[in-house]
Amino acid sequence: MTDEARACYVYGVAAPGVDGLGDAAGVAGDEPVRTVVAAGVAAIVSDVPLEEFGPSAIGDRLEDPTWLAPRVRAHDRVLQRALNAEALVPFRFCTILPGEPEVRDFLARYREPLGTALARVAGKREWGIKAFLDDRMLVDHVRAATPEGEAADGGGAGGGTGTAYLLQKRRDRALLAAMDAARDAATRYCHERLAAAAAEATTSPPQPGDATGRDQPMVLNGAYLVAIAGEREFAGAADRLADEFADRGFTFERTGPWPAYHFADVTLGQEGR
Amino acid sequence: MSDPIRVPDHAAAPARYREGPASLADLLDRVLDKGLVIAGDISIALLDVEVITIKVRLLIASADKAEELGIDWWRNDPHLSSEARETQDRNRELQRRVEELEARLGGSDGGPAEEQTGEAEDNSG
């Protein structure tokens, strides 16, 4: 085992001319982050010790949050520094090539798909919008909009308790169905409005409460690829939704700008089989 | 017609929606799950996507729990000059959180998870 053995960790590719990487801290401590340019594309890389990142070493580390979390943050931090590039395509965590010559080969060999991926995100950045729903507020809204809702308050005492119970059950069920419909419609509407102000849009499964630390469930977990020139418009759309849906119990959270992680869904290198 | 719209400036996070630092869950979702992939015959350490996603799902919960509890090891920035005070603060905070959590758990038997993942598979080669 030579602990000298090193490989090239690739954070992503950018249009040439990316700068500001000089003092960025990479995934492996002090190793400087640099670019490797070939075929008109710049790969953002830093050296990593194989002892730590090699195929046999990495499996267990992934399960160790104390190893993983800071490196995931470092991966993103480096790419954030490169957001000033004309175009930036982030690579998945732990994309590692044997060395600089292989990085150059890779850039040359996949010049075309890389160019396509770069063109797709050129001049754009990713924004995240999440919506959370306070059911108690939505229920008021739905009740107010449902005629039977008013009757529900007065009509309890009439028949026997059994009948009243059944009636109540039925009303509860109807209310739940109305709630589901209202939630789905509102969520879809919000996503469509945001997507209309973006170049591309996609949704991911809502994060569980464990991950958000919030009482209200997440109902929308959207990612939007927005032209930098259109960011004001996009922010305006989000503002208007927040206003429009506040009284229905929706709150919104915005994150970004991100490298276009959600819009780099390309796999290269499988044709050789 | 145009009211002032704020864009990427984080200066005055306004009323209508929150803008915070990205959560660890946001980061893991993106960095581990998204992004361009180079297949295994080129890349030397391509991660098995399926495996990693499952692991990460488990991890998100535990990692953010840890963050919630103040065990923010990944934020160990080198500005921890006054370590003693910090530790003291942290202990106090931890104690408060623990009490809070205990109160919240209340009657439910929230034992520390029966995650007996079962047979220890030995896949040594």
C-alpha cells in the first residue's frame, strides 16, 4: 500500500474561464482545487488519496455521517465557487478518475454530450422552492368553501347518538377528501406557476419531517432552472404564491442559487458494453 | 405596478418566505442523488446509486437529528477559539434539548429503534 497513491476527484465541468477556485477547500483537505482544460471544457478537480477514496475504502465511509457530511458540503462549496462560470455542470459525489491524463481523455472523448449538458444550463442557476402546509388552516379554508361545513356545527343533537356518529363520520370523510383535493390542486398550481417562470422544472419527493425539523409536512419539493436574467421574475412569482396561499396554510422556503444538480441528469460512458 | 422585488440578496429575509442556509438534507439530496454520472468503466469509484440512496435516506434522519441536538461536527470551522465557553453552552443546550425531546416523547415508548437489520452478511472476499 503506497499512501502516495492519488486520483483525480472531479466536481464538475464548466465553460473555460471559470475562476475564483484558487483558495477553495476541496473534499480532501489541503489539496488545491484546480481546472483541467481540454476540448474547450474545464474540469474542476482536486487530488484525493486512494487510501481514503479508493473503491475498497469508500464503501464503509459512506455510512459514516462524520465522514460523509463534511465532504458533501465541500463538494457543493467548490461548485458554488464555480457558479460564476458561464455554464456549470455538477457531477455526482465521488466521481473519481485515475489521473489528469484520464480527465483530459474523458473531456475529449465526451466533448459532444458535455457540450450539450453545458449548453442546457448556460446562463442559468437552480433554485429550490419547498412548500409546507399547516393542515389546520387549510381545513378552515375548505370548511368555509363547503356548504355542508356550516351544517356540521349545528346538527349534532337531533337523532340518536348512533345516527349522529355516523353522520359525523360521513362528514369527516367528505372533509378529508376535500382536503386532499385542495392540497393537491394548490400544490400543482404552485409548481406550474413557478415552472412558468423557469426554463425547466422538476419535483422530488417531499422530505420527511425528520429531515425538515418542521411540524408541518412538506407538500412541494421543487427544483427550478432559472435564467439569471429571469431571477427577478421567478422571485416575484414565488412572492405572489406566498401571498396568495398564506391564508390556506402554505408557507414557502426558498434555497439557492444552486449549481444545476437537478438538470444534469446525464450518464456517460455506458456505450462500451 | 412593480413593487420592490428582492432576488438573491440575503440581506433582509422578508416576511413571506424563509430563506435559510441549505439544510443537510437539501445538500445530500443534490450532491449524492443528482448530477452527471460517469459510468464505472471510466470512473474508478462510481458509487452504486441504489445503495447510496438507501443509505442516505437513513442518514438524513440521523444526521439532522444530530444537527438538531447541536452535535454539528461538520461545522467544525477553525474559529473555535473559546472552546471552553462553547462546550459549556453546548452542554446546556443539549440538556435543554434532551428534556424537550423527552417531554415530547411523553408516554410513547420511543425506544431507540428496533433496527435489527438482521443477519450480519459477511461478504468478505
